Amino acid sequence: MKTSRLLAGFLCLFLAVPLSTAIAAGKGNLRYTITVSKFDNEAGWRGQWDIGDGFKTILTAALNESKEFIVLGDQEMRAEAMAEQDFAASGRTAGGKKTPKIGRMTPAQLLVRGSITHVQNDTTGGRGGLNFKGVSLGGSGGKAEINMTIYLVDSENGQVKASTKVVGSSARRGLSVGYHGGLLGGLTGDFAGMKNDNVGKACEDAVGKAVEFLTGQLETIPWEGSVVLVKDGSVVINRGSREGVAAGATFDVGSAEQLVDPDTGEVLDSDLKKVATVQVTEVKEKISYCKVTESSGQIEKGMSIFPK
């Protein structure tokens, strides 16, 4: 099922078809918030578009289209959002419900960063090339290859959860996501050129592999939520359709006890003292309403929930 969702997402990107027409978005998936940092250009490749920023932009769009994650803006976007909040709090703007408020930023649970370690670009020959801010990119006559290392980092402790090396090739045929020139900003040229540009093809091949790698890590990362309200026999949890919760899903509820290293402060392990099992009856964007299906104790606000 996971492979089919990935394939549908990639085809939708390439063909510019809404993902909802291919699959039921995120059905049954439990999603994490994620943000992508700029990829360092350690290959020293110069003279064309900024490959680090470009790859970050394309990967962010691809992750968003995959519907497997809650994708947040990058560090620059979030800094601009915080600047708007500060401006609104200064008292120099008109008040109202649409005014951005401090303390509402969504934190990223997962961070993606990486380094581009090698770029080989043969742009000789061919037609249908592109132009990026006055710099010419080759067309279909040559070939390109991009090597990179990708890291998935847990934002809570800064530890690398997983890493991999990716090689993207313009000559490869297989699972990849199509990229659109507009994503890179200032990219112009005929549509055939966008499809055949060698650096772009190498990037799209690498992006496809990167999304597949990142999605494959989800099963190894603990997913947790909390009880926010217990009232009249109904239990409300702080996870909803945004996180991929669906009606009928079941969760164990209890108190999570953490074992903390007294020397480093690092969480070594956690144990759930289960008091109940709940089943989702109604889902909203950020919360879900549940009914109790099994109980051995009292459910209280603030207790942890884990997928059963």
C-alpha cells in the first residue's frame, strides 16, 4: 500500500494531477511535522542556479505532495513568519482575528538536511535548454549526475535518526517526481526544455529517492499524542486529520514514564502504564473525539496516547 501511495504521489507531481484524484489522501497514516533545510553545496559546483536552494525547494514540494508528512516552511520562511508576529504584537497593525499571534508556530518534529557532494553536468549538444536568470542550462543532448547525503534528525534531541546516500541521474528511467521550472524561481524556457534539462532530471531522480527514503523511516519513529479533554464519556485527543488519524483508529491511553540518564539528561526509554483503549468516532483537523472501548483505570487530561 505504501509503495502505491508513493507512486501515485510521484505521478501526480509529474503530470500536475491533484493527488486526491489518485488516492485517498493520507488514509490511515500517522504523520509527523517536518522541515527541510538548505542542502550544502560541498561539491563546489558554480555557474548555474543555486543547487542547494533548488533541491530544498523541490524536496519540500515533493514531501508536501506525498501527503505523508505535515510539511513546515524552511528556516527562512519561519523567520519571516515570526517577524510578522512581532510586527503585529508591536501595536502598529490593525487588530483582528486574522492578525498573526505569537506562540502559535507549529514545531518541527523531524528535520531534513544534507550535503551535495558531487555534481557532474555534461550540457553539450541538444535543444530545448533553459535559462536561469540569464545563465544557460543545457538541453537533452548531455547528461548529469548528482551525489548527496541526506540526514533525518530528531528535533527533540538533535540525534540523527537515519541517513543515506542518494545518486540522481538524468539518464535513469524509473520512479521519480517531475519538477516544474517555476519552483526554482526565475526559470524560463519551453515546456519541452523543462522536461529534458539534465540537471533538473538528475534532481527529480534524487528527490524521488529522497522521499522514498524519508517515508520509509516513519515506521521506526515513535508516534505519540495527548488527551486534551475528558467530558461526558467522550475523550478528545490532540491529533486529527492533519496527522492522518481516521475514524475507527484505536489508541492506548495511559501515563508515560520516562527513564532519563542522570548524567546527560537523555531519555533512555519510556514505558506506558496503560489505563484504557479508545476508538476514534469523529475526526477534525487537529483533534479527534473518541469513545472508551476498554478500561482498567481513570483517563485524565494530559495522559499520553499511542497507536494500538
